[in-house]
Amino acid sequence: MLQKVDESYIGEVIGDFKERKDRIQKDIRDMYSMLRNKNQLKIDAIESASYLSGMDSTIEKKSRDMDSTLWVYQKLLKEQQTSISSYITRLVNELDTVNRIMLCFFALDRKARDLLELFYKTYKEEKVEVRLHMIAVRLGVSESTVKRRKKEAIQEIKNLYDSSTASEDLAHFYRR
């Protein structure tokens, strides 16, 4: 499920798409690796279960502790697997969101893409007012024109993002 996006998030994605995508993909790989490494999950669960069961020296208590430890171990192992699976799902959804934003970005006309790249990549370290001024000078337009065009481009991304157009179909909208 795609998340709701606002101008700020769209700007962040445009500004650091590759790094963000790489981080998400690495996190997904790491989580799958954790799920596949059941031995480590079992060790972690056993250590936690043993600690929670306590230490008593009577044989009857040890038998109850073993049952308790086994029950806690199984519960913790299932919780770990559920938690990791849930996190993977969130990461995959975030990756889908980021990719869809970029597909929408590439569906913009060249002038709109260039303006957003200037604003969110080239001059991203500058204050907003400075960015607006630098872009206006570079494009030979007024700052209010830069603001208006930026707002229109972001709105077009949001409209495409929220549309029922399939992501695969957005790729066909790419304009050079």
C-alpha cells in the first residue's frame, strides 16, 4: 500500500532517490537474511527465554522452568519472525512509494524536471529563498515564476501519484 505523500517527502525523494532506494533495498536484504538465519533467531530467543525463566536448583522447578522456557522461546521466536516480516512489508511499501514518485517525476516535461532537480538536488544545501533566487537567475525568470512552476510540478507529481494509473504505465509517460 502506497503512503500519502506531501511536497516535503516528494522533495526528499527527488533529492536523494538513489541513496534512499539503495538504503531501503539493503535493509530488505538484511531483514531477509535475518529471517533465513533461523539459528541466530533461535539463539536470541533461547537466551531471552532462559533469562526470563529464572534460576532455581530444585528438580521440580527446573522441569517447570524448561516447560516455561520452551513456551517463552516459541513465543519469542514467532514474535521475532512476525516483527521482521512486518518490517519487510513496510520497507517494500516505502520502496514502492519512492519508485512511484520517481516515475511521476519522470513523467513531467523536461522544464519541470530541470526546475525540481535544481531546487531539490543542485541547490538543496541553500536556504529556500537563496535557492529560488539562484534558480530564477539561472533560468532567466522571476522568483515568483520559479515558485509557481515548482508548485505546479509538485502538484502534477501528486496528481499522477494519487491517480489510478498503474506504475508500469507511468513509465511510458517518460518525456525527454
